[in-house]
Amino acid sequence: MPRRGSILALAALTGGVMLAHMGWAQKRAGAPAKPPSATRAKTPIDLFETMSREEQRQALEQLPPAQRRKLQDRLDKFNQLPAEQQRDLKNLYNRLHRLPADRQNAVRKAIQTFSLQSADRRQAIREELRDLAAVPEPARPTRLASPAFLSKFNGQEREIVRAMSLLLPPR
Amino acid sequence: MECSSRQAAERIVAYHAGTLDPHAAAALEWHLKACPVCRPLSAAQQAVWSALDIWQPLPISPDFDQKLFQRIDAEERLRWWQRLSLPRLSWRPSVSLAGASAALLVAFLLRTPASVPTSPAPAQAKFQIEQVERALDDMDMLEQIGVETARSPI
Amino acid sequence: MNATSIESRLAQPSWNGRVNSNKSDFGSLDRDADLMLRVRQGDPSSFGLLLERHRGPVIHFFYRMVQNQAVAEELAQEVFLRVYRSRESYEPTAKFTTWLFRIATHLGLNWIRDGRNERRQGSLDDDGDGAARQVPDRARNVEQELVYQARLGEVRQAIENLPSKQRAAVLMHKYQELEYAQIADVLRCSESAVKSLLFRAYEALRSRLVHLA
């Protein structure tokens, strides 16, 4: 590294004009790139969709044929969902991935447990989440500790609701 | 275990934190129904837990990331300049001027990532595809909870 | 060839540099460590992802530690700057969140120790940006809002009265949901020392907040 540094230093004396022309200011002169947080975060599916056909083909070719076909089918199935549903799922995805790793794990575990509940309990939990989403975020913990909530659900269901409430949008 | 012991208190804290395994939690819930020592302690801990829950954070400044990037860029430029700092210069050229300019060009190519991707190296392409697969797994999982949840007003 | 700012590099898909995820010992168990290894290998978009995931928790941790939003954001900037700065020597010897909160706690404890909070924190009502940021909830009526603010004030005071290490331990345990072992790693003490810290902290909090039930 030091040898390279001295070569660079020497080159800078003679290549100073080239340095100024190629170097520091030019990217700033163009339209500044938005910080990632300024727009809705792109999911890996969004990024894949923005690739050219050739790039998508090359990426898919990395997979064994059977896996490639399965992934293609899954992407097609996802893209056939109504636009609103796709948007909602992506929003949920982004909210999930904004959570710290431990909380993400808790949410995933909760959803797994949720899927094992009976249909009527799943519906009750969904309704609770829907109602909770209409409650301002600072008031949600109070609601989740209220007698009405505690009496409606058993301990495991309460934990499911609490974990999944992390995905609800702030209000 | 002594109900007035520190371990009992820790167990109650763990219960309210949701970190007790289901069997231990169930056993504790049964115990709390009747224990005159643990029940009020648990109620007090629940009060603390609920109270701490009301303390929500404030919104983050919208320019937080931008300021961070500016600081990082400023620091990167400082380090780059430091590598070219004058005290390290030697007036006796160790390579030809043409070679030095070529070295500078190569240094730029190596220092700054290519802004125009040609085609992804296989390792990056596989990484992208794995991310897409994982994202689809997550979407399938999230679909279960009912999309209507996501349609709540923001 | 143009030099690009990190901002514009972050906006690009991660085509650039060589990505070799095989080097991670954590595999898919700690995705954050994987991402940090990719940052080490020259993929700035992975730093963007890490920032996206951890910006909130780090700032919120500082906000509750120092009880000043402006200071919290400054300290959080310092954390991420240090993370980026140390990318070339990063080794996943611990979970990424443990490492991140080790940096954050160290900065937070230093800030408290240096006593700057006494100069900058006039009252607990001042979030460093004026009362305007504490927007009342329209779902609450005036009386409910007053009650809520009073309760919140008591909670903040109770936390602020905790010795700094107990405060850090409670915040990591309650809001970041770190395990005892992780908190011990962050505070560089034994797990039994963490249990002791939390025992004393929650005991103090119970005595101050039980009436809020």
C-alpha cells in the first residue's frame, strides 16, 4: 500500500488536471441520488423487476432448472395478484425488514403459530389486528393490556397479536 | 424456589418480557393465581411493563440518512487526500510520467466502483436470486395474516 | 471514471464489487452479519440495508438513554459512521446487533458520564427540538392527553433516575429485547451481573411506577 501510495502521489503531481477533471465534483453536479429512505424501500422483487431481460435471464440461470422454473412460477403468481394486494404485501415486507433481527424472528414465529390456530381464532386475531390498526400507535400498548383484549384471547393468542401488531402501519 | 427470592422476581420479569418458555410460563400463571407474594409482584411488574410501553419514540429527522452520507463522504475524501499527502512525495520519479498517469487512472478505476454495470458476476447474480426467493417466502408468509390488515389507513 | 458519493452508490443495485457470501461463518442465521461482510467486500448497498434496518432502533435507544432527540440522532450518526469506518476490519465474532449496541451503549454511557446531559437537558419536557415534536394524539381528549403526558413524564423520570448502566440494561432488555447474554456482551460483564443490574432496575421502577397500573 505505501508503494502504491507514493506512485499515486507522484502521479498526482503530473496528473493534477486530469484528477480535477475526472475527480471530485462531477457526480455532485448531476441530480443528487435520493437517500434510500426518501422513497419506499425497494424489495428484492422490485429490484429484480427493474433488471433488463438479459440480466434477469443471467440471474435465473444460476439456479438449477427445476428451481429456476419454480421461482419463475412463483414470480408470475405474485405478479398476477391485484396491484393493491402486491403493494400491501410489499409494505408489510418492508415493515418486517425494518424491524431488528430479534423482532423479525418474533414476528415470524408468531405468524407460524398463527397458521396453526383454528380458522375461527385466526379470524378473531385478524379482526383484532384490523381494529388495532385504526388505533394510534402510542395507544396500542394500552389497548393490548386492556381487560377487553386480555379477556378475548388466551396467552398464546395475545403474544401472536402483540408480535404481528409490529407490522401495522403507524397512524 | 422461595417466592421472596431474587430468582422468583427474575422469573416474573422474564414472564412479562415474554422470554419464559411456554411450560414455565404456564406453570407460573398457575402459581400466580394463588400466591400472595408473587401475585402483587407480578401485577407491579405488569404495571411497569405497560407504563414503559407508553413511551414511544419521536419521528426521525427526514434528512438523517443524507447527513450521515455527507459525513461519510467527507471522511472518505479526507482519507483519500491523506494518502496523497505531500510529505510522502519524492521528487525522484520512480516511474515514468506516462506510467504515473496510467497508475492514477488505474487507481481511480480501483478506488471507485464502476457506475455502469456491465453484467453481474455470477456470485452477485446468485445473491440477487436468493434474495428474491427469500422475499417470495416472506410474501407467502405475510399473505396468511390477511391482506386487509395491510390496507389500514396510514 | 467518476468518483461517486456513497449516497449514489447506495441507490445502485449491488452489482459492484465481488460478493462472496461463503466467507460468513453465520450463514443465514445472522443476516445482518452477512450484510456487514458484504459491506466489507465493497458492497455499499448492503450498508444501506443495514441502515434501513437499524437506524430506528439505534436512534430510539439513544432517545430513551439521553432523552433528547437531537442528541440521540447525533449519537446515532456517530454509531453508523463508526460501523462504516470499521468495515474493512469487520469480523462477525458476535451477533451484529450485539456489536452495534456495544458501540451505541459505549457512546451513550460516555455522553452521560461527561455530564453533557446536565447542560442540555433543561427539563424532561424539552426534547431538544421544542415541544412541537411531541404532537398530542387527536384520538385523546384534552383531559386524556394531560393524563397521558403526566404518566409519560413519570416514566421518563423513573428511567432517568436509574444509574446509567441499569438504564442501558433496561432499555436494551425492554425495548430492544436483547437476551441477557447479549446485554452482557454489550456491557462487557457477566450474565449474572446483567441479571443483577436488571433486578435492581426493575425493583426501582416497580416502586416508582406501580401506582400507574
